[in-house]
Amino acid sequence: MRAAVYRGVDDMRVERVPIPEIGPGEALVKIDCCGVCGTDIKKVHYGLVAPPRIFGHEMAGVIAALGAGVEGWRVGDRVAVMHHVPCLECYYCKQRDYAQCATYLRTGTTSGFEPAGGGFAEYIRVMDWIVQRGMVRLPDEVSYEEATFIEPVNTCLKAVLKANVTPGQTVFIVGQGQIGLLFTQLAKWRGATVFASDRMDYRLETSLAMGATAVFRAGEADIPSEICARTDGRGADLAIVAVADNAVVAEAFQSVRAGGKVMLFAATRLGDPLQVDAGAVCMLEKDLIGSYSADVTIQDETANLIFNRVVNVRDLVTHRFPLEEIGAAIHMAVNPQQGSLKVMVKL
């Protein structure tokens, strides 16, 4: 089969590799499409893991084969596949810190080599614990592209719930790429007033169309003053930093009220230093929090938000590339242009 193999820093090659074999309790899924995610891009660009690997984890397709003992699934079922699922029994799971669970940290899907997702290949092997708790059946009217958003929407919904967004609050979202726009829609759905910032006109216009009350051009507007003026001088209740740029965190802190929260969502590289106003944390009681990855307990709610089109994911896909152009797909995702949001790889 064809697969995009990570061979080193910024080195992805389309190669022929064996179709993975499956064992008892496992499934073989033929991939239709896979979204390009920033976490995989970081691994490729910074060499955060050893090659060779086949990345891609925002994936959907059709079951091509089933191992012995699999119940509840049939060949031909359309599915979205998660690559991480927690055990639900360990200390971390009992604290609802699912992303810290040892089982969760084991990647349960692969197209070959060290398991790394595998969605940038024609077929993936889905291991038994993922078959049991990490596959989502798709309604006929839901496209594979829409289904690839189940994992990223889950991660955003987890963050919104962790921050306890409630009706009447004001939420400032830094960045209106596809993740920021998911946050805009979810915060609006939870009853909050949304302010957002970005550097691109297209993304600011899309943000307004998807529920933001006001948008600001990053780097030009005095955003903390603009938000204070719209909140009786207080500031936002919550700022979500949805871009991987620590330079904007100070602005986020200045934009939230005393007692407010700043959530980091895109800081997914360990050893990444950040300078924080300790006085704002202590004397002004501003909280700095983070949220990472998905929560299996909200999977059904996430899927229903997409299936019922409460969250609009269809309009977020702006560019589609065949697997053979994986390099161009990653370049587009790393170097967004006017009119670009989600990049999809079509198998």
C-alpha cells in the first residue's frame, strides 16, 4: 500500500509498505481521508520522535477486515477512528486526567513501524482496546471529512468544559485557524459572547460568520483595551490561546479580568519556556491552565455536535491534497494563506 513515511526532520516520503496484519480483536480500516494536525507537524519539523513512522490521526474510513472475536462491528461499516483511548481504571483516569493515563499514551493504531496514528496511509491496523472504545460509527449522511473532526472537536470541547464556560461569560480566543474557529463555535454554543483575534482578514470574516461578536487584527489593535471597553472595564472571563506562539500569552493575560482564566491549548512541546506575570496570578488571581488531547467520556456528545451540524466543520476544509502531495499539504498547513483553514489528505 501507499504511505507517507517520516524519515527524519522535515522529511516525509511516499513509499510502498506492507498492508498491516491484524490479530484477534483487531480491525483493518481502509482510510478515506485524514486531517493534517499541528501536533504531527511539530513532530516532523522538530524531530520530536525517532523515524521511521507513519503519522496522521484525524482519520475516517471503512472497515476492511475484522479479527477473530470482534463483536458489534461488520466489514463495510463506516467509522472514525481514535488513536488514543484511556483505561478508565488507573489513578489518572479516576481524576479524569485521561491524557496522562499510561494506556492512553499508547498509540493504538498503526500502518507500520512504531505506532504513530497511521492515517497518512491506505490502511491502518486498529488494536483491540481501540476497537472496543475508540471507533465511532458514522451515519450515512455524515461525510468522512466531517468525521475526521471528531477527535479535534473533542479536544476543544474538553477544554471548554474544563474552563467551565457558562452563559453570559465573555471568551477571548487568540487565533482563528480551524482550531480557533472550533473554539468560537463551542463557546458560542455554551452561551458565551466571543471575541477573537487573528492576522488574516479571511479568518476574521469567517469568525464573525461562525459566531464571534467582535474580532481584532492581531498585532495592530490594542486588544486588551478593546475587550475592556466592551466588558464594562473588566476584561474577558476567559482567554483561550489557540496558536503555538508564547509571545501572545502576555496579551491574553492582559485581556482577562481579575479572577479570570488563561488557557493554553497549543503549547504541545515539552521544554517550551514561558514568562508569566506572577503578580497577575497571585494578586489579581488570574489562573493559568492548560488542556491537552481528548476525553473519551464526551465522545458521544462530540459526535452528536458534528452529526447534527451544531458545529460547522464542513466549511473549515479549504484544501485537499492526494497522499502523493503530502509535502505540499504540510507546507500549506504550516504556512497558511488567505483563504486557507483545514488541510485534508485524501487517500
